[in-house]
Amino acid sequence: MKKYNIKKGDTVYVNAGNDKGKTGKVLEVLRDKDRVIVEGVNMVSKHTKPNPKAPQGGIIKQEAGIHISNVNLVDANGKATRVAHKEVEGKKARIAKTTGEEIK
């Protein structure tokens, strides 16, 4: 299984693609496809049939996946950073390269 530095709930910065420069919260990590779904990034229009949730049907805007290599984690200062791993108090922790602080 692949190891990623990005987890669900993290704030990330998009560094490539049409949404370059945007930041958002990770909604889902798709490990098998090497993609993440980020809130408000890579919005696509999906055509839906009428159903109990949407009785009218129609066109719905929703987030699509973006490749995990096109995002960077955001540190406490709001800047994109790379990630280091250290052992803190007997547990593995993610450390921001820019500030040296632990990523929660």
C-alpha cells in the first residue's frame, strides 16, 4: 500500500492545473487512483436523472479528483510546504519543512 503525506481533513494548496493557487480542505483520498478530492477545486458539471434526493434532476456541480502530485500541504502560516516524518513522544508525526512544526 502506498504512503501519502496528505490525509482527509488536511488543508492543501494546488500547485498545478486550472485551479493553480487555490487552497481547500481534502474531502477524500483515493489511494488506488493517486488522487485527492479537494473542496471547491476541479468543479465539474454532472447530469443527473430525477431521484428522491433531487426530484427535478438536472445539472449538479461537484468536485472531481486531482492528482496527488499537484497539491502541497499547507503549514500553520498558510504557505505550501513539504513534509518530513519524525518520532515525537514515541509516535510518528508529520513535520512541516518550512516551519519545523508538527502538522495536526
